[in-house]
Amino acid sequence: MKIASRIAWIAAVLLVFALGITLRTVPYNAFHGVGFDETLYQQYTTQLLERGLGGYPSIVHDYMEYQKTLPGSILPPMRFLFIGTAALWSHLSGLEPIRALGQVASGFSILTLVLTFVFMGRAAGRGAALAVTALMACAPTQIHMGQHALVDGFFTFWALLVLWLLWENLQRPRNPLLLAAYGAGLALMVLTKENAAFVYVAVLAILVANRWLRFGTVSGPLLAVTVLGPAVGALGLLALAGGVDNLVGCYQLSVSKNFTLEHAIRTGDGPWHRYLVDLLLVSPWVLVLAIGAFFQLDRERHRPQLYLALFIVASYLLMCNIRYGMNLRYANMWDAPLRLLAYTELCLLAERFGLRRRNVWLAVAVTALCIYDLRQYRILAIDYNRLYELIPEILLRAQHIIK
């Protein structure tokens, strides 16, 4: 690489990260209140600071007793990694729990940018690393998670980490460090949120499909770690809950009460294409380009794209069938895969039209997508001052589709 090109590359990377960090750390939304879910995370974090790790079973017990008295579901305290990380940061920094939660969410949204850059660079090359990271820096749903003390952006980091480490293990089988990191990633993902089940099923689908799509080599140790990693995470949850009865009872209460929660009934249901509609409302051009690329992927040329497309499809099939359990926040983990597919479609269009200055055209196109997504975020989160939940009614009202 020539010196001038290298300097331009480094400058572009620094600019993308500076923009992404700014959008996640500087208050950039019109909703300044504390949402219902954030209040619960604040409560659990405060209780953990007061009672210590040994008192976590009592936190779970108190939740179960309170949940029994409610007509609907509230989120359980078993999303421990988010709560525990915030409690640790609150203890070290002296911040109030709600501020610690917000900084953890923001910090891990930034770490997701770093992980995206590394993952895309390793799997799809330098151009994809810069382009996809730029698109992630400006993604409305990513910015939204970085601006609020919610678990979903935090969970996205762990889900994407598992996907990257699985990819690396498929490329370099039987590497003990990679296997250990992959197992740890699976365990920590299980400790983060129950949505880990969706990611895990998608991981299994990838391992099965590898026989035909040949992403890499599936080794015996890789299969063993794929089983052991989540098992370790589940054991951690058992210890935190204080036993099998508490853990099972906690989740049973949460799930069963969700079917009577008015908010979930009103906003969490819909047809199988509900997520496509939500994504179209937030980042329409990214979704259209990603769908276009999906039908043009070549097994030899586009292995990383096929890998991540399979992840989206496998997890989507489960997530779109959860009654009263659909929300665009849960689709946060698809943002990086969708943006890789969108960038791939731009590359395919450049090839089809035989553009001579391909890199310049791609740079302009990616910049235009970033600007459009930032415009979408301004419309949703600033012009419309009630954006907290990413539900269709709010997304439609914010864009004056319904009034």
C-alpha cells in the first residue's frame, strides 16, 4: 500500500470511530427520561451493590414473589452480566447505578464497532471492515442502544463475538486459545440474556450447513466446546438463582405473565414479516440492498456473507414465531450482518456497471447511506421526542405515516 493511501486509510478509520464514539457518548436524543426497563435494571443493580454476589438468590426470590402479584411480566434479574458489569462499574467509578448502566451500554456499543471492524477485516477484507464499521457507526438502532441503559446493545456485542470466534475456529481448527475464547463467549452470552437461545440455534444451523457451504472445518473439539460453553453459562445462572427450582420458576413466571401483559399484547405480535417492516421503517436502503445481495451470493466468493446471512435466517425463523415477543431491539444483533450484505450489493452493482473508479463510487455510496441513516435517527429520536421503545406505532408516527 502506498504511503498516501495508507494515510488516507488510517484517517478514514479514525474519522469513522470518532463519529461512532461521539454518537454514542454525547446525549443525542429527545427522550431524557428513564424508561420502565431501565428502572428495573437500576433496581437490580442497586440490590446487587447492597447485597453482594452471595445475595443474588435473594434478588431472584424477591423478583418471583413480586412477579406473582402482577398481572403482566417484568424483565427478570437473570440478565446478570449486564447488571453485574454495571454494578462493578458503579462500585469502581462511584457513579449512580442508572448512570453506570448507561455508560456500560454506551461502552459496549463502542466495543461493538471495534469488534465489527476486526471481524469484517478478518473475514471479508479491508474495504468491508471500513465500510461496514462506518454503516454501523451511523445505524439508528445501534445509536439508540448506545444512548439508553438497555441490555440489547450489550447483548449484541456478545452475540457478534460468538459469531466471530466461531468463524475463526472454522478457519483455524483445534487452536486451543480460539476454542477457549469461543467457549467463554458462549458462556458469557448465556449469562447476558435469554435471547442467547436464538443465537445458539443459529450457531447449530451454521455448523450443520457447513457440510454443504464449507465455511471451514468443524472439528471434534469445536463441537465439544459448542456444548460445554453454554452449559457453563447455564451453571452460572443456576448458582446465581440459587438452584434449579428458582431458575426455572423465574423464567416460567416471566414467560407466562408476558401473555397477559397489555403492552406486549399491543406491541409484541404480528406476522412473520414484522421484523422486515420494522427494519424498513428504520434503515430502508440498508435492508433493500441487503435483500438484493442475499439472492446473488456465490458460495466461493461470498463465504462470510453466506455465513452471516444464514445466521440472520436461522435466528429470524425463531424470533418471528414468538407470540407477543417481537421487538426491533431484539434484532439489534442483525445490524452488522445486514450492513455487510448491503455493502456487498454495492460492490456487485459496481461490477455490473463496470465503474472505472470503483473505490470512489463505493466511498460515495457508503457515505450517502451513512448520511441517510443519520437523517433517519434524527427524525426518529430527535424530531419525535417519544422514542424509547422501537415499536411500529412509534416508528410510524415519527415519520408521519400515521398521525
